[in-house]
Amino acid sequence: METKVLGIAVAFLTTLIMTPLVRRLAFKIGAVDCPNDRKVHCKPMPRLGGVAIFLGFVIAMLVTQEISKITLGLIIGSALIVALGIMDDIFDISPRLKLLGQIVAALVLVLFGIEVTFVTNPFGGVVNLGILSIPITLFWIVGVTNAVNLVDGLDGLAGGVATIAAFCLAVIGWLEGQYMVVLPAIILGASTIGFLKYNFHPAKIFMGDSGSMFLGYILAAFSIIGLTKGFAVMSVFVPIFIIGIPIFDTAFAIVRRFMNHQPIFKADKEHLHHCLLEKGLSHRQTVLAIYLFDILLGVSGIILTQLTTAQSFLVFIGVTLAAFVGADKLGVLGSRAVQTLEMPQQERKYSA
């Protein structure tokens, strides 16, 4: 217990202490998000905060965890994805190069044994993936990495939903006896909370791609370690609910752009947070409302693990339908006029 408390404290305090230092470094090396006509913040904002979250997580892991094959894979892979994010935060690298780097980082996890080898069959039993194991693992890791990156649109948003997801993963890991993921997930949550002190509205620093990609990457890895290692878990559905808002918001964006005959990768201003802001919610109210939505999805994911396969399937269908109906009512599916913007990257981080 002392080791666990120490790890959580180290994660939180390391990030808390390192974030102001990283903020100053970001200004010096040019990792700055400058205002323009499509951004709300009115002054240059440093965007290297993910480095502080990563340091808090890794140092706490080294203090509390044995250097097993899985732990080593998590640290090496995370270091690669953070390095990629730092390059993007400074130089705005091309989407193709970024995708290639994400695939390489995902392959590191596979090489260290973090791999989806089967999924639960909603109609009973499991489906062994065989040769499809590696491509499905890569698709999941890269997909979640980009989903969290995409949802990083308001101060404190990505950090908050990642924290909620991390704690939900810890709860499920504990309930399912997958203890290897419990403390690391809590450590990740503690690291992110330490950063949120500086990132919640009005933000003093953005996490940047170094942070959003790291959080998505490590959450994807945790979901594989903790949720697909036990046959009792609905391994197809639970991670979708636990990671929650990033996955649903990405799915809504794909549906919306398809319905409006827009390129799938062309950024727009119809994400959930945009729609809530247009409904009259303040910046903080919008973020807190999305936190609430994410908690509800996370709790649904926890409940799924305690139900039979058939019951879980019905709950999954019901919650998913409700989410799409709610999204349509808010205009997230494109029922409003489309306001598509030509952007070289996903829309950046509100800070007004």
C-alpha cells in the first residue's frame, strides 16, 4: 500500500512541478500555438504540456513497477509517441509522417506482447483473431491515439476525459482481477490531474500533440492489457465506452462528414464541444458537461463487465443509439449548417 501511495504522489507532484518548467521551455524552443482568425485564444500559448504528464507517469512507474516486458514496452512506446508529439508541437509535421510514427510506436507494443489476440463474440464465446491480431491491434492503438488528439479542443477537455477513462480502467481491472493495469492507470490519472491545474480554463499551457497522443496511446495500451486478457470481459464493447467521448466524437465526425459529402479528414467546427458552446454554455460549463457525459459512458462500461454477454450486447446497442440520438439533437451529426475549415491539423485548443 505504501508503494502505491508513493507512486500516485510521485506522479502527481512530478507533473505539478515539471509543468511550469516545461512551459518556459516551450517558449524558448518555439513550441507555441499562436492566435489567428480561427482560434479563440488571443495570445501565444505554449503547447508542450504532454512532456510533463509523460515524466510524471514514467518516473512513478519506475518507482513502483518491476521492469517487466510489458512495463518496458509501455515506457519505450510512450517515449516514441511523445517524441513524435514534440516534433509536431514545434515543427507541425505532415499528417503522413505523424501517422507513420504512430504506427511505429504501436508496433513497439506488439513486439513487447501487448496485443489483441481475441475478441468476445456477442452471440457467445470468443473469436481468436489469428493473423488479424497485429493489424487490429495497430488499428485500435492508432485510432484511439488520434481520437484523444481530436477531442483536445478546449482547456482541460482531453486531460479530464483521459483521467476519467484511466480511473474507469483501474476499476474494471480491479473488478476483473487484472491487477497489472490498476496502479498504472491510477498513476496516469494522477499525472494528468497534476497537469490540469495549469490546463483548466483559463489555461496557462496546452498539452499539445505530445500530450494528447501520449494519453490516447497509453489508454489504448491499458485497454488491451486490462480488458482483453480475460474471457469474462466484453472485450469488443467495454473499451469503447471507457474511452468514451473521444471515440464517440470521432465516430460522429466521420458520420457527419460522410452525410455532408465532406472529406473524412477535413476539420470542421461541429464537434460536441462546438455544439455545446453554440447552445450558450460557457467554456467551463461545456467542459464539465462533457466530463459528465464521459462519466456516464465510463460507468456504463463498468456495468457491462458485470452482465452476461447477451445483456451487455443489449446495453451497448441501447447506449450507442441514445448517444447518436442525443448527438443529432445537439447538431453534432451535421444537422446544422456545415462550417468546414481548411486546417493543416486538427483544430487547436481553445483558451479564451
